[in-house]
Amino acid sequence: MTGQRHERTPGARANPRAVLLGTLAFGLGLPLLLFAAVLVLSPLSRPVMAAALVRWLGQALGTGWEPSAWSATGQQLLYGVSIALLAVVLVSFGAVVSGMTVWWEMRVSSRMQSRVGYNRVGAAGFFQWVADAVKLLFKEDLVPADADHALFRAAPYFVLVGFALVFVALPFGESLVAADLDVGVFYVVSVTALVVVGILLAGWSSNSKWALFGGMRSAAQVISYEIPAGIAILVPVMLAGTLSLQGIIRAQGPWPWQWFALATPAGPLAFLVFFVAQLAEGNRTPFDLPEAESELVAGYLSEYSSFRFALYFLVEFGNLWVMAALAVTLFLGGWQVPFAGPEAFAAARGTAVLPAAGWWGLQILSMGVFAVKTLLVVNLIVWVRWTLPRIRVDQMMTLCWKYLVPFAFAALAVTMVWQIVVSRAPAVGDATGLVLTAAALLLGAAFLRKTFRNVAAAHDRVDLTNW
Amino acid sequence: MEKLILRKIEAGREEMILNFGPQHPSTHGVINLLVETDGEVLRRAIPDVGYLHRGLEKIGEQVGYPGFMPFTDRIDYVAAMFPNEGWATAVERLLGIEAPPRAQWLRAISCELCRIASHLVSVGTMAMDIGAFTPMLHGIREREKVNDLLEALCGARLTYNYHRIGGVAFDLPEGWRDECLRFLDHFDAFLSEFDRLISWNELYVRRLAGIAVVSREQAISFGLSGPNLRGSGVDFDLRRDMPYGSWALPDFTKAVRLEVPVGKGFVGKTGDCFDRYYVRCLEMKVSARLVREALASIPEGEIAAKVPRKVKPEPGEVMSRIESARGEMAFYVVSDGTDKAYRVRVRTGSFTGMGIVEELSRGLMLADLVALIASLDVVAPEIDR
Amino acid sequence: MSQAFREYAAPVVRTFTSIWDGLSITLSHLLRRPTTIQYPDRTPISVRDMLPPRYRGFLEVDAAICTGCQACERACPISVIAIAVEKDPAQGNQRVVTQFDIDLAKCMFCGLCVEPCPTGSIQHTREFEGSQRHVRNLVVRWADPLKPFPVYKVPKGADHHPRAPLGSLVRAKMEWQRWDAPAPEFLPPEPKVAAPAVPAAIPAAAATAPPAAASAAPSTSPTVKEEPKP
């Protein structure tokens, strides 16, 4: 009987190399595919370009389509279809990114807890999130009899929309942005507030006391922490002089002493306030009261099952990524590639209508830089989640109003003063950046030394095996 | 319960009455609490226990004295050596026999190891209830090592059935002493790391300091025992003040040095949740040292006294009190001269611990209720038996 | 003034230092080897061989050295062992064991049966893998009623008795039948309807209830009265 059992174990039969290659193909291929679709579709979704594409298609197929000769409704329809396609691709991209963030978080957190974590479904358990999503789809979709049916069904979509809309304005690379809005920052902050609506609706419409508790706690939390987050965001806005996200990134540089987090004396403080406030907005420990598992089981999500639950789950982990992406954009230099300033991009572009291959290579490089930086910040958020306990409602409010808001205002004031000083003496600016970067490196080195000391104190070794 | 709820609904009050449990990740076992709350702040929380009642005391009347030993494991399966010792001590007193010294030392060693294992679960789950998931898993990892040791000693990881009437079942196997000492060397380092990770984390301290303060008088009048009592500043430990088993042997008390950690308001007030939590952390350190010292000077000898095959004590009654991980565990056994007990009554620390929840829960916040129950270290099997 | 500032600033400083400490500890765990043992397919040696020798797994009986004393049956507090010893007239009134059933599903692995065995015939092994679809298949029969084994005569002054390798017998028994083997047929079938709401006969209430009981009985127990299948 034990022999029979071993035969039936899935991992033992499949060729490990095939599994690894398949996982890599899916894991890298799918987001790249979706991303390429975003790249191609975003310029094409403008009416002129859409019309040009349809004309070209008509020529290729032999039918003489001339969109400019269509009726007004026809042209609007064409525009609508192209926008809809782009939206679908963006939301899918967001979903895939969120799923992969789940995987990354679970793997990293498992090792912190001395366990291995997902490692059966796909190489290193990569497809576990797919399996979880499929499982959630197959569950029974329960709507409680006493719940407010319309609101209960609508709530997850508010949350999903609030999450997906951020992807429209996030700059993934030098020219890789779905829509480079002039008011990018303002847009992002307002759109993420839709999540609050979704949470409140979920808590209220579930018609369950526990869910209501969770919803109200969460609403209080998110709304309160919008204030310090907004004030902290004003620091990079002031330093860059624009609300556009691409503009803020372009105002920074590729090197750490040119990042807004380290270029000004208030940079670290503003980054810290922003980071903590974003943790609170994303309902992450230490601010995960609304979903405190030990107290309310799932808080405002208690009554949700199947696909609706999957949506909340997806948005929570996607928000993780979005938080990190925002932090990277605003404070850590975004996609800026070292040694490749704007001249390098312009030179690589060439003068033809379509940019040269070198330009595309640089774009991919900038996307890679952005992805790596975002991953590092995601790691930081995950790390904080699995180290710290949760704080109580009243302590959370105290933290926000008595600590974060004053600190944020202080950062703003210092930045204003510093900007005046730098306009008189530019050397101060560079010096500050270098000094702060050196301090950060020293702190990092001290931290690493402490970490290795911890390993030795536990009579253990650094050992990266047992995946 | 139903009357209470109906009364409230009729009175049209604003408060909600919620069921906290019985299926709930943070009540330690299947315990139900009826929580009357007005928003976040509770009016009171009424414990509703009995979901894990298995009739163990009734079983004690049916299986005979040696046969009841495996059932004592199930009285508190998180720290199963203590009820084992309690039952063995009670029946030995009824029979008028005494276990040989080596057996008593082995009982003490296994009990102190079990205390470490139980406190690891207790502090780990407390950290998890407060929201820090990682320290719990680290604690469980160490508990696995203790379980491995006890598995090598008696063959089981949770329901040990190691003590017997008259002594213990097995002697130390080859190499066990070295294995145990190696674990203890590593365990002290783990404890200091655990402290730095969670005990002194400012967020954790703020969650527990000054919450649900139990004064000395309250603790004594509600009958708390063990770390709950000591957390309130009462310096009372059965091992020192009412010695039983090996703690009554002069050789043993000379070889090991018992320290009794007492709460003194480490970060807040004496008797708050943090005190009860930290007393357990300190007790783990003390137990590790006790095991080391006991292993160094354990005497040779037999491991069990001669006990008749059919255990038929003289009619009478006896009470044995053991300092268990969760408080005082007392066995009251009445014998009627046959080979089956007439009455077995087990008094456990968790049962009295639950008794204080209603009183302390007035005016607490929901998150603090979770902290309170976790700090009292109640487990359902002990409450319900 | 400075007191207020200290009260304001001290928690901030403590928060930073304790979080710094905590983060370094979790990072150090990230770099260390996880302690997961990936049972059952990614262990260096099988888990059964990693267990200590005293491990209390499935019970095993070596019939060759069983003396039929039934001490284990008497010691078990939950009556997991069922032994029947008879005298076999065909072999000169030799005592033979016709039934030695151990219900592994009910066993609590306490070890109380192992201790009184005079020859060490019944032992706990290190086997623990024995899932069966039907719980009745977990009753292991160490004696065949159609071919009972004679009891072992303990040689005078013997201090150890030859025994099969520990675990080999019970492993053979568990591997002999498939995990989804059907349940044994010579036990009565499960009743097909739910238990009747009114008991068929209540003696105490018989004075007033006989008409009700008489009318209820035929309708409520059609299947309970079925003959067990041979």
C-alpha cells in the first residue's frame, strides 16, 4: 500500500526540468505577453491610430475599409472597442501581477517562518495561485438571504475598479505608460479611494455583525491614513514641480543620491510616512485590523465566497504591488536606468517613425529596473507583515493623527525650506544626497551584520537549500 | 443564555450580542463566548463552555486505576505529563506506596520538558492572536524538538502515557541525555531571540501593557493558579510551597535550584496581560535550567515500584495537587475498595481561568478580549474534560 | 515640557529599535534552512526509519510466541483486543487461539497491552501508514478461526523469545489488502433507514402505549429485522 501511495504522488512522476521550464515560460511569458499587449494597444487606442490600423487591416485583407468615411456612431464604436480591449488587457495584467505577488509573498514568508511553503504545483509552487483561483471559481457562490443583494454583488467591483484604474497611470518604463496623465498623482490618490467604498459596501451589505465591524474599522483606517499619505506625496510633487508621474520620475535620477527618498533631508521621513500610510491603506499588518483573522475571521469578507472572495483577495495582493510601485515611482527613482539618461534614449530612438531596436531594448531595461525596485519594496512590505503584530483601533488612530500627520507636515516644511536653500546654493543639494546615501549604506551594512550575527547566535548557518 | 438574549432584545437595547466561537481561530479550543458589545467596547463576555466535554471523570469510574492513565493525557493534551503525574501520585497515595527516587526524578524531568513545550504553544498562540504569525511557528519548531525528545523517551509525541502507578514506564534510552543537553544549549539562544523578536516589540507591548489587570486579591478570590496567579504578583508555586513527588525529595531540591518568576509590572501594571505572558517566558528559562541540573545528578535505581496486578486500594479518598503548566491540577479520587474508582474529580487551572473572564471583560475592547483569553492560557480540554 | 517631549518621543524610539531588531531576526530566518520534512516523497530516508525505536505505532502480534494468556486483552482500557482461546480436541486438547483481533481504528496507542505480555509477542511497531477506505478493514486479525494457532509453551528459564523482525508482520498485513478493499461481509450491514423516531417498545410506558407500539413496530423496523448476509 505504501508503494501504491508513492506512485500516486504527482511531483514524483513529472520530469522536474519540464516542470521548471513550463513554469518559467508561463511566469515570464504571460505577464510579458500581456504587457506587450498593453504597449501595442495603448497607442492604438487613440482614434487616429485605431483608424489607421483598421485601414491597414482592410488593405491587408483586400476589403477597402475606410473608417474616416464611417458614420459618427461607427467611429465611436471603433474607439469604444479599442478602449475596451485595452481595459481588459490592463485588468488581466493587474490580475496576473497580483497572483504572482501572492506566490512571491507566500514563498518569502514561509522561509521566514522556518518552513518551505508552496513547492508542489509547478516549479517552486508557482502555479499555486492559479490553482487557488480555479478552486475559488468552483466554490458555491453564497449570497446571504438577509444581505442587500444588489450592494453585496456590487461591492467587489468597486474594489476591483479602484485597483485596476491605478494601472492606467503607472509608468512601467520610459515610455511604457498607458496614459501619461498631467494629474497622475492626484488621479492615483483619488482612484484608490474607491477601495474604501467597496469595503464599506461589503461590510454593510453582508448583514452580519462581524462583517459590519470589519467594514467600519477599515473605513476609519483608510480614510484617516489618506491624510498623511497625501501630505507625504506632496514632498516629491513639490520637488518635481509636477503632478504627472512620469514628470516626477524624470525629475529624479538613476542613482540613489538622486532619488527623492535620499536627495533631501526630509526625504527619508516623507518616504517613511508614505510607506506606513500605504500599509494602512492596503490593510496590511500591522494595520490589518479589518481582516484580523484571529478576531473576526475575515472581517468584512466573512460572508463572501467563490469569485467575489477571489476578487477581494486579488485586489489585496495587487494593492501590495501597487503600493510598492507608487513608492518606487515617487521616492525611489522609478524606471531610471543608471548610465542611461534622456540623451541615451533620444539617441537610441533614431529619427524614423517607428523607434529603432536599441530604443526598445532600453525600454525593456527600464521596465526591468522598475520591476526589480518594485520587487524589493514588495519584499519590504511582506517582511514587515510577517514580523510585526497588529495594533489596535485606537492605537492606530493615535498613530495616524498624533504621529504621522505632524511628521508629514514637518517633512513638507523642511522640504520647502530646503528648496529655498538649494535655489541659492545648489551644491547643498548634491551634498545632501551623497550624505544621506552614505548614511543609508552604513545603516544597511550594520543591519546585515546584525542579521548574520543573529544566525550565528542561534548556532545555525546560512543555508539556502530545502526549497 | 437564551433568556438573557431575549431580555435584551425586548428591552430594545443598542448592544449586539455576538457569538465568539465555538469555531474560532483564537479561542484556544472549542470555547464559546457570548459577547455583549456596543460597538468596539464590550459590556461583558460570558463564557459558554462544554463543547469538548468527553466525560473523562465518568470514564475514570469504569476503566480501573492503571487503565485511566492514558485518559489523563487527554485531560490536557498540550501538557500531558502533568495529569499523568497527578493521577499516579493520587493512586500511589491511595495504595500507600512511593515511587523510587529515580522514577521521581524522571517524572520531574519529563514534566519540566513538558512545561517548556506547553509554554511554547501558549506564548506562540498568544503572539499569533495579537497578529504576529512568525513567532508562533518558531515556537512550534522548538516544540517539535521537545516532542522528538519525549518521543524517543516514551514513544508518543502528545499523549505520552509515560508515568505509571508506582513509577515510570521507561528508563532513559541510550544517548538521550546528550540529545537533551544539546537541545537545551540551543534553547537558551532561541529564547533570547524570541524575546527580541516579539516580547519587547513595542507594538506588542502596547497591545498588552495595562490590559485586563488582575489584582492580587482578585486572583486569589477567583482561584487562579499557576502563571496566572504569579503574573498578578502572588509568589506561590506548589513545587516549592506544597512539594509533591520529587520536589519533596531533599536530594532533588539540593541538586536543582527552583526559581519562581513573579509578575511585577514588567512594562505596565502588575497583573496585566504582559505580566502573565512574560512569566511564562521566564518559566521556560527556569525549566530548561532545571532539566539540565536534574540530568546532571539523577540517581541510579529502579524506575517503578512493585504494584499488584489488580490495583485495589483501600476505601478512602485522596487529593493530589500538581503544578501544571496551566496552573494547579488537582486530582480528587475516592476509592471504594474495588478495582475501579468510585469518583475521580479533576480540578484544572483553565477552568478557574475561564471563571475570571466575565469579570475582567467589562469595558474591554474586542481586541483586548482576545489578548485576555490568550494570556490566561486556557485550553478547552482542561476546561471541559 | 521636556517630560511631555520624552513621553512623546520615547515610544517612537522604542518602536524603531524593536522593529529594527525584529526585522533582522526574520531576515536571518530567511537565510536559514527551513525545518520542514517533506513527507512522503522528499525525505532522505523513509520517515518510518527516522522514528525512534520506542515509537508507539501499529500493534503487531507474533503468533509464534503468543501464550494465549489474554493479559493484553485485560489490560486494554477500551477493549480493542478480542481474544478467544479454545481447546482443540484434534490435537490432544492443546490450547489454540481462534480469535485475536485488534481494532487499530479504536486503539489509542497507549502501550498498556505491551507491558504485561510475558514473551513480548504483542509490540508497538514503527508502522503508522494504514489508511483504509472502510474503517472496519482496520481490524487486524492475527488468528484465523479456520486455522487457529497453538499457544506457545514458554521454555523453562528462557529470558528472551525469538520474534519476527519488528514491524514486518504488520506491514505485511497492511500491504496485503488494497486501501480501498471492500468492507468485510460477515458483519451485519449498516441499517438502511434512519433510526425510528419512536422506539419499538418502551416497557415502562407499555401500559398506555401498547396499541401505539404495536402499530408502530411493523412500520418502523423492516430492515433492522433482516437476516445478516451469510
